[in-house]
Amino acid sequence: MDATSYILHVLQPEILAVIAMGTLGGIIIGALPGLTATMGVALLIPMTFGMDPVEGLSMLIGIYVGGIYGGCISSILIKTPGTPASAATVLDGYPMAQKGEAGKALGMATIASAAGGLFSALVLATLAPQLANIALRFGPAEYFALALFGLTIIASLSGDLLKGAIAGMLGVLVSCVGADPISGASRYTFGFTGFAAGFAFTPALIGLFAVSEVFVQLEHIFDDRVKTMKVSGVWPTLADLRESTGALVRGSLIGTIIGIVPGVGSGTASWISYNETRRASKTPEKFGTGYAPGIAATESANNAVCGGALVPLLALGLPGDVVTAVLMGGLMIQGLAPGPLLFQDHPEVVVGLFTSNFIANIFMFVFGMAGIAYFSKILLVPKKILTIAIALFCFIGSYAINLNVVDLYTMLGFGVVGYVMQKFNFSQAALCIALILGPMAESNLRLGLLNVDNDVIKFCSGPITLTFLLLTPLSLAWPIWQQRRAKQKAARAAASGGASS
């Protein structure tokens, strides 16, 4: 079969329906404050078990795309970001809504989200195959160096480098539970046969992101319902669109590039895009007052991250952000290993993901523009009902994968860990990435050393291996340098302020 046949397979009515349902579900999840695209994907991964790989993964892509976009709804209407990716949208979206232009603000957000998403989908289809061709030259040494480099992403995921390192080391330690990858000997199971194969990946993710959020929501379960406002006039004016063109282009480029860089994420992309757009604007004083280009900059950037983050996941097997780290679990459930061999062994899955990404962005635009008048009603769901429903789905999803009670213990255990990490500002994403990359680093290190008779110099001598090993300390040093630079700027600002007074 050729690429055209694979594309036509995705265009079948049943798969289009699954993408549409996933996208709509993602929009609803993203619009509800406290829920995220990460949680939506983690909760619904068990539903893909037994599905056709393209069908199941297409649904998850739809949830991803819809969830990132959906966060702008509550950001604009009630000044509460539905997802971290839409935090910057509050700056201009809510003031515009306060001026009676909530519909126009949501319309601009929808147009910008679709523009950024479609642009990054085009980059994904163009760039990922090229990276995969290069990655076909990877062996155990190269994969170890790549995994080691990927683990340094943890440093940029936490504002506190020490806490990020602790979370990462905890993830690597937990990933060692179970059978030794080379000898098969049992490790750290303490006699519990249920953990002989290690912790089940999907229940761990559901616990880490979804159950932990349930615990957080339980603290405020009796809070009053959110008040909403009337929404009308959904299309921005031609003047607004012309004025926002530069912001759309800039946001799409910034979001796609940041998405390709592993570990940064949609939230960072939206803030960088907003700041750069304001800095390049001839009227920076309008930003923060209800200015359409401010919405265009943030929403085009955070949705462009979706396609960009899939590039390293599919081409290198390296999650681009937290959501793609969870998506990696969906691939693994289907028996698929993300990376260069995916392009070679399962081209139908790769082409299917490319196509479903395009289609999901189109559905997102259609649902977004058609549903703007009704979005405020989504926010009326009582928190008690929502929290109970999430908890129920967590238990059903975790148990349904293997029909194993041990998976429920895994889910609850990781839920407690995730809750404690939230309370003490530890990065759950750092732990998640370490859980994924830790086994990859260990198995390839030991296998590679066996292949060269434990000759470390020979093991590290390949050009790709050396490149990643050199990038590793730079990746660790970069956030440290950024923190020091920020402190120096703050100190100079404080000194100049004191002198002037």
C-alpha cells in the first residue's frame, strides 16, 4: 500500500467519527478549569486497547488538539485558564470579554488555534520523516546518549533545579522495579509477584496526572459553580484579522519550534510568543487591554506545539512535552515503539497520525466556531459530579487494561505521589519522562557495552553518540545560566530603583 491508501483509510467514516468525538471531548476537557489535555489523554488511553492502532491513536490526537484549544474558553470567559497552555490568553482575552466582545475573543482564539495547528501539522509531515531517516543509523550507544540527553530535559521542566533532579531520580529508580532487562533477575519487588514486570505504565500515568488532580479537586469540591457570561458576535472584523496576521505567523513559528524542542511545552510557547509579539508591535501599550493580536499570538503558539511535539516523539522516540509522553503510552499499548523503526515497520500508523492531526485541527475549528455560543454552559458542570466522574473513569480505565487489581494499587500509589508533588511544587512531568527514558537508557547502555566488551571509549566514539553526549551538559547548564541571568537582572533593577528613590 502507498501513502494515498493510508490517507484514505483515515478518511473512512468510522475513523473520522472517532477523531471528531476525540476533538470535541478534548475541547470540553480543556474548557473545564483544573482538567488538562494530559489528563484527558491519560484517562482515555485504556479505551484504545483493542482498537485498530490508527483509530485509537487518532482519537488521542483529537483529544490532544481539542484539549489545548479548549483551555482558552474559560480563560476568556471567567479569567481562569482551563489549561496551563492558555494562561497567557487571559491577559487580552478576559479584558475583551469584559468589554462585551467575548464572542469576538473566542472567534479570534479559534482562528489562531486552527492556523497554528495546521501549520505545525504541515511541518510534522515534512520534517519528521527526514529526522527518521537520520535516526535509522542509531544503535544502542546512540539510543543511550539520546535517552541521557532526554533526561536532562527534566532540568528545564522545573523552576527549581534541585526539585526537578529529585523527581527525575525518583522516576529512574521506580523504573528499575521488576525484571532486569538483560539477566531477567527480579529487582526491588520485595517479594510481591504483582510487580515482577514492573509498574504498569498506563495506570501509573493515570494516577500521576488524573488521580492526583482528583485529590486536589476534593479540597474544593463544595465550592460554588462558576458564573458565566453571554456570548455573541463570534467573527473578528477584517481589521482585527489584518492587524493579527503578524501575530499569527510569529506564534505559529515559535510554537512549532518550541514544540520540536523536547520538554518545553505549550505554556512556555504561548508566553514567549506573547512577549515577542508585544515587543515587535508598534503599539505595545494596547497589549493587556483586550487586544486581538495578543490572543492570536498566544493561541497560535500553544496549538502549534501539538504538531511540533509529535516530531521528536515519532522520529526519535523522545516525548516533546508531557502530553506526548502520555501519548507514548498509547503507542506502547498498541505494541508500537516510537522512533525511526516506526516509519519503516508501520508506515500506515505514521501516515495515519499525520492525517489525523490535520483532520483534528479542522474539526477543532468547525466545533469551535459553531459552539462558541454554547461554551459558557460547559462551565456549569458542578464540581462534585465532575470529580466523582473522573475518579470513576480512573478506576475503570486502570483495571480494564489487564484486569489486574495490582494496577489499581499502582494507580492509587502514583496518585498519592502526584498529589504530594503538586503540593510541594515538584514536576510531575519530570517523573513521567524519567519513567519512560530510564529503562531506555539502562537497557541500551548495558547492551551497548556488552557489544564492545565494556570498552567505554569505543562505546562513546560514534559521531551521533558524541553529539548527544556533548549536548547533555549544555542542556543542564542552560537553565542554570538563565536563572543566574534573571537574578542579576532583578538585582540591577532593584539597585537602580533604590538609587532613583
